[in-house]
Amino acid sequence: MNRGLAALSVLAVALAGCSAPKPAEPPPPATSAQPVTAAAPGYKPARSPTLEAVRKRGYVACGVHPGLPGFALPDARGAWRGFDVDVCRAVAAATLGDAAKVRFTTIGAQDRFGPLKSGQIDILSRNTSQTFARDAGLGVSFPVTTYYDGQGFLVPKALGLNSAQELAGARICVQAGTASAGNMEDYFRVRGMKFRKVTTTSEAQARQFYESETCDAFTADVSALAATRSLLSNPAAHVILPDVISKEPLGPVVRQNDPAWGEIVRWSVYATLLAEELGLTSRTVEQARETATDPEARRLLGVDGDLGALLGLKSDWAYQVIRQVGPYNEMFRRDLGADSALRLDRGLNALWNAPTPGLMYAPPMR
């Protein structure tokens, strides 16, 4: 009996061993999502009728101010120079590989959006502020801010004024068709101050009226006032009051019905900001394309990945922008800063990570 029970026990153990489940295989290692560094196979960028038209005609049609030092002004040889001009040159470098392939059309203040909406120009780059009504109500788009500005007042130093709040009863020149007129009226109304508005048709006429003392002060964006002062017979005799009475985010304008073109304009500007952040210059960028080890710099310059394909552009689109037009700091310095007649400080237009931080910030290149 005992021997039978023992045999049965051995058999049960043997059967249990045969039916025991095999150890589970370890799961495959988890893979992290990889960042997109090139167009996916078969990807086709959104069609841009504007880009197609630019390539067909061989140049970018750019609308600029008739003559605003620092932003758009023909030099002694008739070549256009300035910050807004350089924005259009950057887009030409990105789309056509040649920053010189731009044709400039002068645009007045009062109907600045008409030539854009009619297709006469591809970009309006004319010290234009983004506002709610313009952005939402005109069928246009402001893809990127290139210069953060604000409205101020230019006055003769001899008046001894220290603040715009001392301008009660003053005659103030303001250009028709600009946001400055409404901003000025709001400023004085809120403070219960009286003033006399002297409306002009252009900056040139406002400068003439101001210099002939037809008005006591001239109001416009601070950058425009600095440009005006640089053209006066005695610039040192005039001051810009410290009061800034509005926010004026300036930048290029495009048609709202071509968002792919808006992306191209936006990233042409971002390329200049990223170049500054990465320490690239127009002189060193060619060598950097061969020696750069920073992953973001290599993507920006088209060495790794083909991000240009996402915009319908060549892989070296940003390299051409930086080589031919320069990073943002070079543009600012020669057009508006220390190398210009305006000598404006970077202020809010410094990079986000500068020793004195500003508002300029470009998304990552990845």
C-alpha cells in the first residue's frame, strides 16, 4: 500500500512538471519616439500659389515704405537698404537662392494692404503693426514679428519737456492712415488732456511741418521718430520723450489664403534669429556648414535631415539666408543699431537668452 502511494506521488510530480508553463519571454525594449528631422517618405508640402508665382517670374515682389531711414530707403546708387528690405531679401534667398532677386514697390500708408490683397506684391514689409482688426478683418496674416516697437513723441529739446503728459494744448503732427492717430486720441482722452491734431499725408510732410514749427511735436513709432530725427538739419536739437503709449509689433504681412507662403516667410525670419542664437555669422556660416557639430546648427544649415522639404524649399535654404543676408544681429546692427544713423538699442528686440533678455525667440529647428 505504501509503495503504491509513493509511486502515485512520483507520477503526479512528473505530470506537474510536464504541464508547467514556460517562463514568459521578456518584452521588447521600449523605443522612444524620434524627432522629425526630415520629410516623411511620400510627404508633399502644402501647395503655395505665391511660391509658384515667385519661382515662375524669378523674383519676390516686395512692398516697402517710400523712404524711411533704417527700414527702407534707396542709397546713392538707387539700391534699396534697410531692415524691412532685408526681410524681403531673406525670403528671396530662401526661395530662390539669391537675395538680390527682389523687386521693390513703394506703398503708401493709407492703402498699404490693397496691393497685397490684389496680388501686386507677395509681401508687405513696411513697418506695419499687427492689430486685431487688421489680422482678423482684412484677409491678411502677420506671420512673425520682426521688430517690437511702441509709439512715442518727438519734440524740440528747447521746450524742456520730460514727459508726454506735459503736451496738453500742443499741436501734434500725425500721419493719416496709421494706427498712431487713434493711439494718440486714446492717450489724451483717458488723461482728460486737450491737443490740436495736425494731420499729414506722409512722414516727409510730417517732418516738414515739424521742422517749420507748424506743430510742436510729432508722434509715430519710436523707430520712425528716430528715423525722422536723423534727417533733421540738427538732430541733436530734438529728443524722443520717454513715454511709450502703445504696443506696436511690426512685421511682414502676407495674404491669408496662402498659409504655406506664410510659413516660408515666418521661418525665413526665424532662421536669422536661430543663426544669432547659435553664434553663426555671414562670414563663418560657410565654414560652419563643413565643421558644425551642434545638432541644431547642422539641421538649420541643411547638413542633417532635409527640413527644407517641409516648406517646399531646398535643403540649404536657411544657409543661403544666413550667408547672403546675415543673422538677426547683423541685420539690426547695420540697419538700425550702432552702424546706422538711428543707433537704436536692441531693447525688446534682444534675444530671449541675451544678458538683458528681450522678446526675440524662435522655435527649435527640429
